[in-house]
Amino acid sequence: PLEIAVDIIAAATATGGVSLAEADSIIVGLTETSIEQVAADASTTTVSTVATADLVTTTGGGIVLVTTDGSIALSDGDGDGLAVSAATGQVLLDARGDAANMEISANVTTFDGAITLRAGGAVNQGAGVDVVSNGGTIEVLAANGGFTMADDARLMSAGANIQVDAGASVSLGGVHALTGIVSITARNADIV
């Protein structure tokens, strides 16, 4: 993975995948920057770049975002409802560290791959937020915390298995696996 040290990340590619490693906490959202472009006469002109939002692959490739010791917050940077979208690849979001949480405030989708969401702490899935795999399994691991879904949040596969494993309680919204198997484990508390 490409090692980065930023507060907010957005990346989009038409071909290939996105693989990023952050040392501490990170937000997936909207990035919009401006730079000073240097001309041949050494003068500068402020140039704005095109805004980039979310983590997106459009024709192929997976998405990997890993923190060494920090939380991951997924937000919708451009108003399309998505934070992470892989057209034909796998998705791994891994917030490492015992207290590293994952806050999912916008949809995570892949049209032909599996999704793994891991946090050393808790995983929280916000209101109206869907995690959808049309071609693979979904795994959610909250190693030292709970997994909490808003009432109208959903985990959905197109017939593949879904597994949730939490170190504390599990509070579910909707879980839809069609013909797939669903496994829910709360190691030290209730499942509601």
C-alpha cells in the first residue's frame, strides 16, 4: 500500500485499485486543494484542482485502507450517498489499534467482490447507511468493542454469507443475505 499521512483522503481511479496505509486516524470524504503553479519567469499562479470525493474504483480493482493505529471515519464527500465504491474488486477497511473505531456514515459498496470491515475498537453504522456486496461475502469485526447499526442501516449480500463478530454487544438494523448464511457473535454482551 501507499503510505500516507493525511487527515482527509479521497481517491478515484478508472482502472486499477486503491491501496493506502495511514499511520493514525483518517476521514474518507471530500478533498479540494489549491496549489501555486510556478511559471518560466518564476511567477506563481494559484491553481485549483478538481475536487475529489470518497474512495472509488470505476472499472476494476479493489480498495484497501488500513491504519496502523487509528480510527477510520467514512463520510459522503459529494452527496451521492457513497463513501466507498469498488466496481469489480474487494474492499478492506481496517482500523488497527485496540481503541481504533470505524464510523460508517455513508454507503460502502462493491459490485463484484467481498467486503471486510475491521476495527480494533467499535464499528458503528449510521442511519440509512448500507454496506452492500453484490458478488461476495461481508465480514464485520469489532475486536474490542461493539457493532452498532442504526435501525434503518443494512448489511446486504446477493446470496453470499455475512459474518459479524464483536468483542462487546451487537445492535442490528437489517441483515439481508438472501440464500447466504448469517453468523452474528457478541463475545461479551447481548445481541439485539
